[in-house]
Amino acid sequence: MTTDTDNETPQPQFTLAEARTRIDGIDRTIQELIAERARWAHQVGKAKGPLAAAIDYYRPEREAQVLRMVVDRNDGPLGDDVLVRLFREIMSACLAQQEPLKIGFLGPEGTFSQQAVFKHFGHSAHGLPLASIEEVFQEVEAGNADFGVVPVENSGQGTIQTTLDMFLTSSLKICGETELRVHQYLLSRTGKLEDIERVYSHPQSLAQCKTWLRANLPNAEKIAVSSNAEAARRARNADDAAAIAGASAGHVYGLKHVVIDHIEDRPDNTTRFLVIGREIFPPSGHDRTSVLVFIKDQPGALFHVLSPFAKHGISMNRIESRPSHQGHWQYAFFIDIGGHVEEDSVRQALVELEPFTTQVKVLGSYPVAVP
């Protein structure tokens, strides 16, 4: 009688030196293949002709397709997130051969917005830290930045209203999205909880940690500032101050002591960021469309607006109302649906909305964030 153990093929045993030699050989092959990929990426750029700038070479739908294939091919042992990050950096470096993309984000350096830039565009992109979400929109509209990255919603605290309000008047389009798991760190100069008398942070981060703060620092003054990076900058100057921020902000501003990590109230704390640009790109095969709908004031108006999506089998991911700024008690609805505006079902549904609206504004069709 045989067993599974009897049928197993013996695994060859390698010495440490042999294993390292094998790894060195694999590294050489990987490096050669990366160089070959970079050369072919350069050929793609040449095939497109004499384009004006890096933005002319960037195709988010193509990058999304490449990363989905990476996930589909992955049989381990490395996780999908690790391989996606590696391939993102390779594509970022290859694209930067032409010219680095310029990406505006809510600064200063060390913010979660900067982390979102790196996650979506890779470290070869050139980040432009800006003072506000409004300024990110302005710099992209003016052409000083190729794209911008702005937060739009948090899994625990909801929508970032400033971002939605900018779309009411801006001509920019949504070109992509990325999701960032947000871990909040309590950082200080001394690293001692008992020294802390005041805590600086962005209002969103204070809200994300309010239960922990109430339980552990009930008497400390909570001071809202423009960003978590600004919080770290202020806290580095006093022994009795602390900042709630990401680990990267601590590195940038010299707050080397982590008093306590992961103090966010929700373990799944995630922020969704939008990539904003000046045009809508072609479909990637798994897309989302965001629309802004101004509804006529009539009975059943919202029902009539939502019905075409159900009729054409289109899933709706999110709906939210905001004052339209066009009159008292008039509202616009931000709606996220599955599919691309170039798809027949989406195009037909949007046409059928028109009798019940004063305006339908397509904010963008873009690849769904690669997990």
C-alpha cells in the first residue's frame, strides 16, 4: 500500500552558497528583462510620434489591463498587492524615460495623498505638493500638473465634501481611482504617552481616532490643522505635543518615536482617492462612470432618474446629494455606476435621464481600482 508521502518527489537540497548563486542568476535575468521591457516601452513612445509631453504617452486603461493580468497570472507565493506594486513601479520607471508625469496632491510631503500618488503612479512620477484640494484642481486645469490626486471618501467618515463641490464648476474629468488603507500613528518627540498635552492632526484623522483619543488622552487638547504632515511639523518642536499622522510623515519631519501605532477606530479604515485630469480615456474592460445630475423639481424625479440604470442592467455604486449652488434648496446628485460611457447601455441610460433633468454632466469614465 502506498501513501501520499511515498509518491512525493524528493526535493533537492541546496547549500546556502548554491541557493545564493541561483538567486544571483535569477536577478540577472530579471534585470535583463526589465531593461528589455524599458526598450520596448521606448519604442512604443517612438511609434506614437513626436508628442508634446509625458501626459501624451500615459494610458491609464492600458496600465489597468496590465495590472489585472498580473493578478490573474499570480499563483503565489507573493501576494497580489506585492506584485501589483512591483509592476506599477516598473511601468512608472519605463514611462519616465520620456518625461516624468507631474502629479498635484494635497501637501505638504508626508500626507496620505502623497502615498496615494505613489500607489497609483509609482515613485518615478514627480509629485507637486499643494496647499488645498482647490489648488490641486486649479493646477491641473492650468496645465501646471498633468494629473491631480484628491481624496473623495473614507470608509468610516464618509464623503470629502470639498472634492465633490469642486466638480460642480470644474471642467476636469475623473481619470482613475485608488484606495489606500489608512493606518494612523501617534507620533511624538519623546515617545511617551504621559508627556502629551495636545494633539495635532487633520480634522478627518481626528474623527477617525476619536474613540481612541477619548479613552487614552481625554484631557489633551485636540488641534485641527491643514494636513497630517503639518501636524507632524508642529509636533516636532515640543516635548508635550504629538501628531496623528502616517508613518511617512514621521520620517519626513523627524518624529522618530511612535507612541502607539494603528490607533484608528476602524480596522478597515480606507480612503478612496480620485485621479483628475483633462480628458476621458478609452475603456479598460472594467470601468466605473461618475455623473453629476441636476434634477428638475417634480414628483418622482429621483425615481425617474434612477430607473434607466435598472432598465439597462447597470449597477449603481454610490449616490449622494449636494447643494447645486444654482438656487435655494436645489440639489445635484453625484452618482457612480458600473461601466464606461462609451458602452451602449451606459450611453442609452444617460440619454433617457435627460427629460427629468436640467443637466447631466459626465465627470469621468475610468478603470476600477485594481485590488
